[in-house]
Amino acid sequence: MTDEVWRGTLNQILYLTDYYRELSDEDAAEMAGRMIEYDFFRSGPAAYREAIGHALGASVLLGENAIEIRHDEPRVKEFLGKVATALDARQPWPAPRYRALGVQEWQTFGHAKAIAKADWSTTRMGDYLRSLFDTVPVGDASLPVLVFQIGSGQTLAFLGSADPKVHTVTLYQRDPGDPARTIADFCEQTGFDPAELTPLAA
């Protein structure tokens, strides 16, 4: 991991430190858990553990390439050590039940099938899946999309409307397989209520 890469990865961690007042052991355990669950931390625990290792060995942690945060360098360095300890204690890290993928993965949905709809806004769905929707060009419009993978291996996406007043998202299945099984797997892996999804006719 190059200096540029680990510092960029570290900035994701630093950003969230501002949400923790104490930077306590409990805060470190919570952040480590979020890394393991790919909650905000899309790159996964291994990447963040490696970045923390580089950070702890650096002579200057909060250099010119670091984002501005409320905590000083000694406290942040101590906190990163706690996060590293919490991550190490939970190895081997389990495979996530689901994790968000980069928006560029939408390019692989050329033959995807719309399999269900939910009367949820993109904000509500993003909050539930602990991820942020991005935007992609679809025809003449720019639509909100969230691409993710569930523990069964299926790569799925929720696509919203260009009209922010429309609070409906459509679930797309990229890979071959029974849509009903995919919907069931999605609900099982994410805890989503099946009653909130309306299957679409093939």
C-alpha cells in the first residue's frame, strides 16, 4: 500500500473520528465492527487494518494530506491503536452479509432484470443498508443507484427515480437465477421485511 493509498484510506477513518467525543475503547470497538460489516467502510477490514498499521508507523500522522478533525494527533494515534487491537481480536473476520460496491459496477448490469419494487425513498433505503446512493446516466436522465453484493454471492442494485418526489426504488438482479430465490436471499441477508417488496412479473 503506497503512502498516497494508505493516507487516502486513513482519511475515511479520520472523517468518522469527529463523530466520537471520547475516542474510547467502546468507540474503537464500534468502529472496528463497522469496518468488519462494511458499514461506511466499503474497502473492508483488511484494507483499513493495513492503513492503520502504516499510520501507526508514520512519523507524522496528521500531515498536509489529512482532513481536518477535532482531535489532536496523540489522541488519534492512541485511538487507531485501539481500533487495530479490536480488529485483531475479531479475526478471522466473517464474510459480510452484504456490502456496497462502487457505482462503476452498474456498467455490468446491461442484461440485469428488474425483480421487485419497494415504496421507499433512496434516503430511507440507503440508511437501512448503511450505504449511499450514487448517480448514473440512464438514457437522458441521471438516476440514483446503489450497487451491492449479498452473502449468497448475488450482485444486486437498487435504482431510484430522477424525480425526487417519487419514493420508489426498483431492485435489479444482475446474475442468472430465480428472482424469487434472490428476493428471499436479499431479505435473509439484510433483514429486510419481504412484505415491503413487491415482486415484478418476469
